Amino acid sequence: MSKVSTLIEFWDFLKARKKWWLTPIVIFLVLLGALIFFTEGSALAPFIYTLF
């Protein structure tokens, strides 16, 4: 299953079930994952720990 088909399936789920409140949660989790991925092992690591 490709990444694009997963996104399309998620979009169809949101449209069919009217679960629009999930969108900000998913966006936040994706951005948080990107932040952790791109700053892993860098000088920003101590600042990430203060978020949690």
C-alpha cells in the first residue's frame, strides 16, 4: 500500500464519517514527528525535552 493511497483513504474516511476534528490532531502529530526526526542528535535536543 503506497503512501498516497493511505492519504486518499484517510481523506475519504474524513469525508464519509465527518470526523473533521481528527485533522488538527493528525497534522500536529506529523509536525511533531518531523521535528523529532530532523532535530535528532542536534543542539536542539535539550529544548525538545522541555516540551514534554
